[in-house]
Amino acid sequence: MLTIKEIAERANVSRTTVSRVINNAGYVSEEAKRKVLKVIEETGYIPSENAKSLRTKKTKVIGVILPKISTETSSRLVKGLDEIFAKEGYQILLANTNLNPEKEIEYLKLLKSRHVDGIILSATNINQSLVEEIYQLKIPFVMVGQHISGMANVLFDDYQASKDMIQFFIHKGYQNIAFIGVTEEDRSVGYLRKLGYLDAMKENQLAVEESWVQTGIFNVDSGYECMKTIMATTKRTPDAVLAVTDRLAIGASQYIKDKGLCIPKDIAVAGMGGSELARHISPPLTTIDFSVEEAGREAASLLLEQINGGNYHETIKTIKYRLLERSSI
């Protein structure tokens, strides 16, 4: 492998000049630059990334921890992140926790040991152990989807989005509205979206049957089973149901159809997430699009600010959403 010293000798310039050309830093005359670039082109020299990282103290690698790498939400988030990081010459190292909270802590430690320039975490459940580990990182960090005090956060307006969907149901004439959620340990998707539902129903003086509120997990089968429970145990049949994810809503829709009922004539259905699949089921699903790509771009920008010497104070960026009305309501 050719060294900087050998390039300098061939170009008849100093090693400092070669280093400045390679790193695009500092003044170099056009003639000297031309000589160095000619030698690089003739020899096919490629600068060592390890050597560059030793000089700059940057690896140009960002660690991204995802709750489930196979979901559309994760892929949309990574797309937004990559749009920003790629322009700045950064690579993304993905870690998949598969919804295991212990893996989140494990990957935080692992990525820090790999000397990544920063970490972005998309977490589901926030617990004290995770928070303590985040505070001990001492490297650029951004949280997506959940709030950590004192850190940079990119959030979705889960509470208001849920309220807006219930208001939309009511505007369309529905009053007996059921709800399929997830564990409230997930503050954003589990707790805040449920609170939005309950508050909207209360503000409109609409009663909520206890059996109308069911808790599932993040998949289609769970939505199916939750809807089955709602239909089997309720004293009066709901005329609408809101699920906190599109997958849960799709499962609920399938159970309704299997029972021989019509959507939305008998029961209206809505989800949250704005997934591509929601457009293609029958009938197409009304949903909330949380602009996940934009969340990725915001998170990447916040992290780069820190990497480039910006502040580490608490920041909250709330991403706008839109209600996509389709024929399931």
C-alpha cells in the first residue's frame, strides 16, 4: 500500500501538502494540488479510513438501535436518517432489539465500545435502567419516539393524533367507539394514544364500556383476537374501533369480515401509522401518517449538530402528522 511519504516523493511536494489534499483541509496551491491528485489517480491510492479516524477522532459511523428492523416504520425512519447522513459521508450501523428492552442497553454499550460518533435510539419501553445507561453515554445521542429528560428528542404527537381520530369518528356520526391498544409501558403508543381516546370520549360525553378497551401486541393476529374479545364480551356492539397501529387495525378488520359484518356499514375501523399496507386492504384503512421519514431527517440533523460541537441540552422536535381518510370510515 502506498504511503503519504511515497506520494509526496513522487509528486515532489511535502507530506503536509499531501495530507491537506487528501483531507481537503488547509491551503494548497493549485499546482501542488494537481501534482498530488495526478499521483493518486495514477497509483489508485485510497486513504485509510482507520488513519483518517485517528487524525479526526471520528469514525464516520452512526449507531441506530431499532425495536423491530422488519417493520415499515423502521425502514421509513432509516430512509430519513440516511438522506442526511449519506450527504455528510456517514455510514449507519443498525442494531435490532426485536422488542427486547435488555437488548437496548446491551446495544448502547456495544456501540459506545465501537467508538461510533453518535447513537440514535428508537425505543418502545422506557425504564430506569435504560435512562441511566443513556445518561452515562457521554457521546452525541438522540431519542426517537419517546421522551428522555435532558436529551435531544424527536417525538410524534401521539396524544393529539388519537384525539383527532376519535373526533373524526364522532364527526362522521359514530358514538360507540372501541379501542385496541398496547401495553402502557410504551408511553407513546400505549399510554398517550389511549389517553387521547379516553379524553376525547369524555369531552364528548360518550360512555366507554370496559370491554371496549383491549390491550394487544404489535401484530395482526393480536388485533384479530382483541376484536374477537370486544365482540364477544360487550353488552352493546360498538359501531367503530380505533387501533393504535395499522397492523392491529388490519387484524380487527379481518375478524369483523369473518363475522359476516360490513366495514364501515356495521363497524368503522381506523389505525395509526400510515403504512403502505393500509392502502391496499379492503376497504382501504383510514389512518394517521406520522411522517416517519421526516422524523429520521430531524434526528439525523440533531445528532450532527452535537457531533459538530453543538449543545447537548434538552431538545424536543415534534413531527407533524396527517389524517388519511379512506373508505373504512
